[in-house]
Amino acid sequence: MSKESRMKATINQKLTEMGERERLKELLRAKLTECGWKDQMKAHCKEVIKEKGLEHVTVEDLMVEITPKGRALVPDSVKKELLHRIRAFLAQHAT
Amino acid sequence: FQVNHPGDFSLSPIKPKLNVLSVMSPAGCSHVNGYKVDNWKQNLRVIYQCFVWSGTAETRRRKAKSCICHMCGAHLNRLHSCLYCVFFGCFTKKHIHEHAKNKRHNLAIDLLYGGIYCFVCQDYIYDKDMEQIAKEEQRKAWKLQGTPLLFLRIGEKYTTWEPTKRELELLRHNPKRRKITTNCTIGLRGLINLGNTCFMNCIVQALTHTPLLRDFFLSDRHKCEMQSNSCLVCEMSQLFQEFYSGHRSPHIPFRLLHLVWTHARHLAGYEQQDAHEFLIAALDVLHRHCKGDDNGKKANNPNHCNCIIDQIFTGGLQSDVTCQVCHGVSTTIDPFWDISLDLPGSSTPFWPLSPGGDGSTVNGESHLSGSTTLTDCLRRFTRPEHLGSSAKIKCGGCHSYQESTKQLTMKKLPIVACFHLKRFEHSAKLRRKITTYVSFPLELDMTPFMASSKESRMNGQYQQTVDVLNNDNKYSLFAVVNHQGTLESGHYTSFIRQHKDQWFKCDDAIITKASIKDVLDSEG
């Protein structure tokens, strides 16, 4: 594993252990709902389902279709806030 | 004012050709039958508790250590756990797929969301029994998490709506659906004036357009425990039904008026009343009648009430009295439903806003135009006030009567904040209406008026830059009630906001489209 992925793994471990990961997930969920991202993605999913047909579409199909768009549409402010939170947490729990 | 509300009320259309009603029942697959043997339920619960929704510190530690892919060590890439053995594998890199093929273990669980994947069906499946277990374990974990970050203040975590059998039946029998578009006018309805009842009509318009209140009533959350027919909350519920029925003719609120007269005697009679008084009286009666909605929690008492009215409208006002001699501070916090603000032109002097004056601009306003702003009024409201030698307070520190200063700040902000501009002066000498124009913004940041901000200022931490990312104290204007005329004879109208930025003027039975400029130019 590269140094970067080792660092990521360590950070993830710390976040999970302290329950911060769950809190961040909730924060992210709320922020993405507030800014309308969730509604946008929902609408896009409906389009994909219409295209592929309800009987044939799989979760995988949806994931492949909406992941790139979803990633791109996350507002910078949300990214900034989460980054800020993670940094603050790591600073607080530095070993 | 209302906190930036996530999204807006929308009903998704159920198109007949999708036959969604049949798909809504969980679609399981037969391949789970091989798994559902022996003690499978308990095993599944353990997996949820330990690896998906880890509620305790111990399970979290174990999750942090062991939830990595057994093939590549990654913790991301949509990690899944095999349901048949202890194996974690990435989904994205297909490590779990390899395991499934090699060991013929056809079921895996997504550690992020708890979904069950069947490798034979090659899709996530929804088995009723497993879904039930998943829900229960998720609830358990949430409870253990302590103060959940963003539970809806109604007291439950948001879960997507799943219709009950009865609801499915109702939907089938009533196939007509209404789609809410961004410019539809549902929810708008005029109110007939029953004889100087415009004061009531305005407040009703404001209440029926309070999103959280609307959502509460339209989802039938009120469980009535009153024996008689005089429950105001039930009447409110009826009112919402009337407003959102789609009928365009004005509604005649005679039952509401009658109930208000019954429960708030001081408002009875056909003379013109004060809209603000009506708002407070209405909130009070609604709060008292909400007994059935507490979900078994403490009965309605002002300090612990959990009714919808308190959840939406109640804030906490902190009053600090500082002794001028020993500088000891005595603090009390009182609940409030509204903030009544004095205006310039009344008999009590308005300017300067605080002893010594404070020149900072708040909420980006300037005084170039010369008009008073809402934030000026708020700054005055929260200014330290010398109580003077004739109003000495008994100081607990000095054990004697001393001069003191008193200051009000916001301890807890309500979800919906009501600001009342005290335009009607009823002093001993005169009764008059103050018509000073007060400008108010579309968006209001209450941060400078918070008790916490005052503390930071006192500790020397001057907040030079407003935290743009933090929306906690920010409000969005959604209703304005105006009074035209004099104290003796006048007329109330209101502006209310529909959707994100559409405003309408409500003049009793007449509803007209209004511009944002109309709203902001109005007296308030």
C-alpha cells in the first residue's frame, strides 16, 4: 500500500473509532439535501430508470450513471466544510 | 423568518404505467432461502451491529480495525461483507465477487448502507425479514449515538415514507395525483373578512405558509385527545386541508373565528383587534390543545413541552443583570414566541443604540439611506441598559442593593422567528401609531445577537469575519404582516412567500402576485 493510502486508512480508522465518521456522514447528508443535490440526483435516477426500463435496471446501472455527475455537482462550500471538520478533528486527536 | 428549509414540499407523481404500487412491496429473491437457516437472524444482527451500524465504542473500534478488504487492504471501494463467512472484499475491485464465485457464497452485505446483494440475481435484493432486522439495528445504533447531529426536531430521524396497507388502498382508490411545480399556486387561498377580521386572516395566511407547520398538519400528525369539538388544533388541520384542497374560492373561516372567541375571550367581538395579539393567543391555544401529540413524553408544561408549536416557535431569551460594583452576573433564560421591538419615534428614546454607541455594521446594512433597519432594532433590543439609581437590584455578591446593567441576548433561536415592531403606542398620555419606516432584509443573520457571540466578544475574540459556512443562525423571510391606517381604523394585509422566491399579497379574499420590492418596501 502506498504511503498515501496508508495515511488514508489510518485517518479512516480514527474517524470510525471515535464515531466521527458517522457524524460526518450525517452532516454531509443534511448539507446535500439542503442544497438540493439529493433532489437533483433523485431526478437523474428517475431518468435512468425510465431509459433502461424499471424491470431491467439494477442498482449497479444507477451507480455507474449517477456517480460521475454526483461527484461533480457537490458544491465547493460543502467540500470545504467537511474538510474543515476533518482537519479540526484530526488536530484535536493528534497522536 | 424561517431557517433555510431543506428543499420544499413536493409530491412525486405516480404514473400509472410504472405500476409502482406493486413494486413498492419488497422484492426478495429465492436465493436467500439457503441463508435463512438455524440462527441466521441473530447472525445477521451481529453483522449489522458490528460492521454496518456500529453503535458502541467497542464495535466501532472493531470495525475500524477489521473492516478492510481481505484481498487488497482498502477500506473504501464499497466494502462488502460475505454473509456466509468472515470475509470482507471491495465491490468496486470485484474482490467480493471473486470470493462469492470461489466459495459459492452468494450473499453479501454493503457495509456502508446495509443493503443485501445477491450474486445470482446480480442486484441488491429486499427481503422483508432482512429489511426488518436492518431497520431495527439501525434504530438501535442511532439511539446509542447520543446527540444525533441532524435529527428532525420533530423527534424522529428522517426515513423515507413507506406506505402502510391502508395507505396503499387509499392511493389505489384515489388515483388522481397533483404535481407540485415551481410556479403552482396550491396552498394559496383567500379568506373572507367576517367583520374586521383581517387581523386574523393575516396571521392565518402566515401560519398556513409556515413550511414545518404545513408539513406537520398535512401529514396528519395531530392526534386529538379533546372530547369536545372545540380543539383549535383540529380546526387548524381542517384549515390546512381547505388551503391545499385546490379550491380557488375564498374560504370562510367562521369556525376558526368562533373557536378563537371561545378560547381567547379578550379577542372576541367585532372590533378591530391587534394581529400580534392574535398570533400570541393563537399559538397559546394551539400549544395548550396539543396534548395528544407528545408521543407519551411529559405533559404540556412550559419548560418541557414538545408540541409542534414549541418545537417551531419557542426560543430562549437570556437576560443578564450585571452588578456595577462587584460585576457579578445573574442570568435567567425565558422562553419566547416573538421579539417585540421598540421603534424610533416612540416616547422611549431609540438612539444611541447602546451606551457609548457601537458603529459596526451588521448584516451588511449601511445608514446612507437614513432609515432605521431591523438590525438596528435588534441591536437596541440586545444593548446593555443601565437600570439607573431608582431601579437598584439586590446583588447576591454584594448582599445589598446596587446599580446594575441589564442585557438581553438570544440563548436559543426558534426555527421560526417572529419579529413584532411596536407600532401601536398605548402610553398614559397618548395612543398613536408609529409609522416610521423600518427596512428589513430577505435574509437575516442572528449571530451578532446570540448569547454565545456576546461571550466571545467579552473574551476578547472579536468576530471579524462572519462564518459563511455556518447557516445555523441564518433566517429567510417568508411572511410580512402590514397595517394601513390609524389606531382607530385600519386594515391588515400580509405578504407571504410561496416556494423559494415567489411572493403574494393577501388582502382578505384577494390574493395577488407581489414583487420582492413590494414586500421589502412595505412598512412591516
